[in-house]
Amino acid sequence: MRTGVAASLLSRGYTRVPSEGFDAERGIFPDEVVSFVQETQPDAWQKLVTAHKGNARERFLQELTSALERQGTLELLRHGLHTTGTKIDLATFQPNTGINPALQEKYEANTLGVTQQLYHSPTNPGLSIDLALSVNGLPVATAELKNTFTDQTARDARVQYKQDRDPSVPVLRFKRGALVHFAIDQNEVHYTTKLDGEDTHFLPFNKGHKKGGGNPPREGDHRTAYLWKEVWAQDSWMDILQRFIHIDTEEIKKDGITVEENETIIFPRYHQLECVRQLVDASTEEGPGEDYLIQHSTGSGKSKSIAWLVHRLVSLHDENDDAVFDGVVVVTDRTILDEQLRNTIYELEHKTGVVHPIKGEGQSKSEELAGALEAGKPVIITTLQTFPYVIEHANALPERDYAVVVDEAHSSQSGEMSAEMKGILSGVDENEIEDAEDAIAANAQARSKQKNLSFFAFTATPKAKTLQTFGEPDGEGGHDVRSISTR
């Protein structure tokens, strides 16, 4: 199986990177890293040569190793290495538009490597991991592959990671080494972003939509072939590194003072990846003015899916390189989603001020919402009570296109809140409105579709009325959701 996976990747543009070129002490492939910098950034490399005279290679590798210890792999891949007064890019990600062909050329200069039997230990040279993926010489993923025909399964791979893999080894060290580790057999895929001995926690990365459902059959192929043929495909894998993986930081406070910070590398589950990509593809193809209903059950990482979707919609361009949306409005009554959106987008973009919450301080929320929309704030977070005003203000700005992402699954609609929404909704039978989902569906039916507004509704168990309003005909007289995410 190991050979078959590697061969499949090599046939899809990956480069074979032999384990002999791996520096276990540094946790990188030095020749690959240096070659990438020299070939793609000759001027920057020349500055290093001038600064370090005949010792540029060694000094660069020393600086890189130190930066990996301080900042980690993801930070350096996304934002480069700053050394001797110059910035060295360690990867180039696909640009949002095709306006600058030079950026596309830089993106295509990336080398995605696959290594079979990575001998990874500085102290035990006989230990190896079945497979490693790298980007320009920096390892980003490892995998242990098992063959069920020899009575080995993904469970054995998980045990191997827990019991036989040293988390302190540079390439396996949290944040500093590979970002994710996969346990794979012909039927199932599991992953972890942190090796921690017996405390290592794995999550499933399967396509099945039922808990523990595994993967559906795949004609003439392994059930898990989607991993290396689709998810690890070059554009898909670089997209995951650029727009999905991020680091969550939880502050542990005592008496109001932060005493500790816990970091977690977030890697998308398969259903989250599928959900966001389906919605992005549909929005790119169909443009503004469409409605989408997403079934995403409670406890399945819905907040992260919303954050990833919002991040993509903000910078989404169509085939003509025109922005699809001028802004994104997130409607939620969960204050935690505000913080998660801020943190996720900052981790992905390293920009502050992208997310603008409507607080109603010093003015009404409606006035503040109108001002934020007119000012062109990229992401606006507001509450379910102000949802009708979003529609109203979007109508007043017909030259601008908006995506409205609604998270109503956790709402508890009070009587006062319902009355407020009922009073604003024109042409709606108040007796038919029991909660936020009813109000939103009724509002959508009353307004019909607006050319400048796309609506993305996340819910765990959509009502029939909601399905009829936002879903697609299922060919049998009913309606179904656009994108299903139920784990």
C-alpha cells in the first residue's frame, strides 16, 4: 500500500524526496530548502551570500532551525523567514486572482515532496515512518499505512504513533515539525495534530456521514484513496495549508490573570473541508443572489466551518477575477463565535480589524450596522434580532454584493425577540413564526431572492419550511440541503 500511495502522488506532480537527504537533527530536507530559495529568490540568496561571505548555506540553515523552534512550521510557510534584513519565502500560495501572472509562476515553483520510509530519529537511525509529505523541504505531514490483508489496520497505526514514536524528535514535535499525522488502511483514515504518547488523540477523517460510518466503497480502488488522490492533490493540499490549518490558543486564567496558554493545531475534518469547498465552488459559479442551506449537526465543528467559510468568502473571486462579494455579514447570538472568527481569521491572514462586531454602543445596532455596511467592513458580526435590518440595508446598497451567513442552531428565541422580528417582517403571517428559523425562512419567502445577497443558513435539523425555502428539489417532490455535514 505504501508504494501504491507514493506512486499515485508521483503521477500527480509530487517529487520523490529520498530519506537519505533528511537531516534528522534539524527535522528538514536541507538540500530541498536551499534549492527552492536559490531558484525562486536569487536576489535574496545573494544578500545572504554577501552578508555571510562563504558561509551562507550553513548560516541560513541555522537561522531556519532556530525559527522553526520559535515560530513553528506553519508560521514560516505562511509568512516566511526574516533574516539579515531580508525576507525569505519558504512557500508561495495560490493567489486569489490571476491578475499577477508572476505570483502564479511562483506558486507553481513549489516542490511538493513524498518520502517513503522516513528515517527520522537523530538517536535511533533504524526507526522510520512509512510516508512523509513535505513542501520545499519542510515536512508537513507523516503517515503510517497498514494493510488489512495482513491483519493490520488503522488502529495499529494509531497504537504505533502512541507507543513507538517519540514526540520530542524534531520532525514529530508539536508545531515545530510536521503539522498532522495520519493513520491509514484501505478502509479508514484517522489523524492527529499532536503526538503525546498514550494521551495522543485521533479524529476520524472519513467520508461517511454516520458516526463511525467509515467510507463508502470506491469502484476498483481502496475506500481511502480519496485521501491521496483528492485531499493530497497539489492544489487541494496547498489550499489546506494556506486556508484551513491554524493554531488555536486558549488562555488559562487565575484571578483574571493569564497564567498559561494552551495551543492546538486545528486541521479540518473531512466533512468540514467538503462543506466549505462545496459552498465556495457554488458561490464562484453562481455568483451572488443564491440561497444555501447547510445541515451541520451540533458538536461537529460548525463554528470552525463557519469561520473557514467566512474567510474564503471575503477574498473570493470569480473566473473574471472580480470579487464575488463586497462583504460578509455573520448573524449569530453566540458571543463565542465572534471570538473564534477573530482568532481564526487573524491566524490565517495575520491582519487585525477584519472582523467588526455590532455592539450598539452609543447608537442603535441598526445605525451601527448601516454604517459598517456603508464603510465596506470586510466581516460584520451581528445578532439574530438585527437580521431583518441586514436585508433592509442590503436593499439600500444595490451596487454591493453581500454574503449573509446565519448560525441559528444555537439560538433561543425569547418572546420579546420574536415580537421584534415579527414587527419588522412585512407580508408575513405572524402566527406561523415560532422561532428564529421560522422568522428567517418567512423573511426569505417574503423578500424573494435579492440579486446582491447570498444567504448561507447553518442548522442542525432543518424544518420542512426551511428546506423548501433554501434547499434544492430532490426530484421526488421534496427538497434537500445544498451541502450536508452531519458528523
